[in-house]
Amino acid sequence: MIRASSPRTQQPSRFLPALVLLLSLATPLPLLATEVAPFVAHYEVSRNGSRLGEATLTLSKEGRDWSFVNQTLGTQGLAALGGVKITETSKFGYRNGEVETRQYTYVQESRFNNRRRSVQVDREGRRIIATDRDDVNELPYSTGVVDRQLLTIALMQAVAAGETGSQPFTVVGRRNVEPQTWQIGGVEPVPQSNEKGWRIERIRESADGRSTTLWLDQDQGHLPLRIEQREDDGSSLELRLVKRG
């Protein structure tokens, strides 16, 4: 939870980066005191019901510094043929009980195309520097700002704190800092699973057919059980938890 084009089968360098939109969900929360515990979780990545790769999410802490990393590998079809590998890293800290991005990097490697972009939060200078190749943007700083990847942790923290209903977030992208609203619903069966989880969905201003929904575990650290994004052309991209630790 910056725009990414809908994934196309003939362009493997485009469909896995859509994970950025999925696992990349991010923003501030109202004075949450509980830190999310470190974890490692493994996911199956599918497009329109067909497996195309695997992703590993790792949250770690060293001293007072936190790191949230998502590594995605193409293992099937053109994604495997192209050697697609995406690494997203969010360096962050807790301020007044809520997560805040310090630095975010996105690196995509493949036989067809390499990309890199980053976000640097300068709290003292009251600014954010967003870089996408040669495109550099200076954006206004906002307390509690998070990158899209870190939004997953912010949502896990909100559920752990017992938050429900509409939740506001401030998210930094490639060219802007924008408000986002996410709806934390109730516990329901997770699609294509025997488990139940908290349903969370982004509230969008326009009904353009796009949606982002995730289900967090009721217990066990509130890990994402499933993340699903649907595009306006009817295509879908899903992540499904297959292994913890």
C-alpha cells in the first residue's frame, strides 16, 4: 500500500514491481506504544492465479535501528527467464510510538532492465529527497511519514493496538507525499485458505476498478496472510503466506 503499470506477461520487468504497491503500503499511526516483533515470512507470488515467483519479508532490529526488507525472485515463466530480482529496504525508527521512515531503497535487477530509486527523510532539514534514476524531487517533511513498503508494518502495529475502522496515513512516493486512508474491518475467512484474518483495504477516492486488500493473522504477530491487488484491466497480483521463519 507512486504508480506502477499493470503487469504484462510479455514484460517481466513490469509485473513483479507491482509488488511495490502491494507490500509497499505505508504511514503514521496515533501514538502506538507496541513495537512489531522481528520476523521472517515467506510468500508465494501469483498473477491471475498462476505462480510467478516467491517473496521473503524480514523485519530485524540492531540496537535502536530497524530494517524491513522484501526480496522477490521470479521463479516461473518469463520472470524466471529474465532473472528478475527485486529488493526493497526500509530503514526506520519509532517516534512517539509510531514508525517513521529514515531511508527507503528499491533495486530491480534483471537481464532486461535494472532500476533503482530511493527516499531519504531529513527530519532536521524538514525535507524528503526522492530519487528515481536521474529524477530528483525535494518534498516537504511530515511527522510520521512512511514509505509504501513500511505501511505493512504500520498496519500490523495498528491491528496489534486494537485499532479498527478508518485509519489515516502519510505516504511518500517517487514524486509526492500523499495522505492515504485504510479501513481495518473485522476478522473473516482468508480467500483460498483455511485461516481467518483481519481484513484491511485501502479506501480510494475514485472507483476506477483498482483495489488493494490484505488479511493479517489474528495472532502470531499479525503477519500478512494474503495481499491482493487488482488493476483496472481486471488483472490481479497476489501474495500468499507459505512459511513463517
